[in-house]
Amino acid sequence: MGKLVIFSAPSGSGKTTIVKELLKRFDCFEFSISATSRQPRGAEQNGVDYYFLTNEEFKERVARNEFVEWEEVYQGACYGTLKSEMERIWNNGKVIIFDVDVMGGINLKRLFGEDACSMFIMPPSIEELERRLRGRGTDAEEVIQKRVAKAEFEISKAPEFDHVVINDKLDVAVDEATEIITRFLK
Ligand code: ADP
Ligand code: 5GP
């Protein structure tokens, strides 16, 4: 078994942006591609951003015990980490980097303990989170409202993570995450 670094945050906090920057900085990382039952968004590609499954396919794979963890993150939209994905990355000799929801992050940390470093990306405020979701321009208003409504609960879970990084200025947040990861990998 290898190591893993977990990023969780309310949607719109900037964790995907931060993870993409870290993938450029660290050669040792490979991104864990999750499975999801939601539709592709914008330019997302199957097998790159997610493994896109139908609801039925997702349920069948749950029944076959193929997931390390999975959550119905938003009503009707399931997301999960496949055991085969973790094995694929560790077999490549890489450290796994995760972008998962808050409950998924807490569960992965529980499962992998000291081999895992969990980070919560904190938005400067809920208002800024909403601005970023609108600015991203990828979600319908109803979807944005659902994500903002969930943010307060998610923020209440921040103390359960190993580290909390505030994403106000992006370069400051990426530098902070870089330092934490460098210490963890030593
Ligand atoms: P998440 O993966 O947490 O849902 P994203 O990485 O998609 O969030 O970021 C949401 C939006 O906010 C994107 O449009 C992104 O460019 C923008 N963003 C990310 N970090 C910052 C920041 N520090 N300041 C301003 N905008 C940011
Ligand atoms: P999005 O629809 O914006 O891509 O993702 C919605 C949420 O699902 C984000 O919080 C994202 O981190 C989370 N997510 C993505 N993959 C997984 C996964 O494998 N497991 C869990 N628990 N959450 C995930």
C-alpha cells in the first residue's frame, strides 16, 4: 500500500484548481479519477475527469463491492472511489491525490490513517463561494443553490481534517498546500 493526499471542500472553494496546480509541481502524484452518475459538464471527458456511469451501472458496482467509498453527494448524483483505481495508481508507484466531498475525505482518512494526509480547502466566505460558483459558469442556478446550501454543514466538518488551508489568494493557498505535502512525503 502507498500514500495518499486527500482534498475536500465545499463545491466552489477552488480545490480542483489547487489540485491541478499541485499536479504540475509534484511528479510523484497521480489523480484518482472517481466514478460518478452525474452528466459530464463543459469539456469533461470520460476516463480523464471522471468515469461517467449510468445510475444503474453505479448501483451494480456498489452491489459488487467495487468501491473503497462512495456518497450520494447531491440528490441523484453519486460519486465514488473505485478500488481498481487506487490499485492502478499504486501499481504505477505513484502517490494518489484525491478530490472528494467532505464525508468521502473523512472516510478515506479513517480507512488509511497515517498513510493519508487530509486537507480541507476553506473558502474566504460563503458569499465568495457563491460568487466563484457563478463565475465558473458551469452550473445551473438551481445546482448552485444546492451547493451553497450544503456549504455550511461541510464547513462544520473542517476540524476533522489534518489541515485546513484558506483559499483566499490562490498562490498563497497552493504554496501552503505544497509545504504541507512536502512535510508529509518526507
Ligand atoms: P471546486 O473544485 O472546489 O468546486 P474550482 O476549482 O472549480 O472549485 O473553483 C471554482 C471557481 O473559483 C473557478 O472558476 C476557479 O477558477 C475560481 N477560483 C479558484 N480559486 C480561486 C481564488 N483563490 N480566487 C478567486 N477565484 C478562484
Ligand atoms: P463535481 O460535481 O463538482 O465534480 O463534484 C461534486 C462533489 O463530489 C465535489 O465535492 C467532489 O469533490 C465530490 N467527489 C468527486 N469524486 C468523489 C468521490 O470519489 N467520492 C466522494 N465521496 N466524493 C467525490
